[in-house]
Amino acid sequence: MYAWIWRNLPGSRPVRAALALVLVLAAGIVLWYLVFPWLEPKVQFDHGVVDGTTPAPKG
């Protein structure tokens, strides 16, 4: 997949490297500001039990 992207980027090697860096940065920004904030309330990794005890049953 990466070879396909590299072959299809226009320009010489330095231009391709700069474009590849821009693509990686753009993907990171989209993940950081759009995908991760949308996903965080659905996953909730920080609501686990830390001390090893189980909560008392309700009722």
C-alpha cells in the first residue's frame, strides 16, 4: 500500500517526501481533532477499577 502511494505521488524524490509528510500530518490531525474526540465517549478506558475490588451490587 505504501509503495502504491509513493509511486502515485507526483514530483521528484524530495517533493514526494514532502507530500508524504504532509499526508501523514493531515491524517494525524484528522484523527486527533475529529476521530478521537468522537470515539472517546464510546470507549471510556478511564472508567475501570483501579484498586482491584468489585463494586457492591445495587439493590
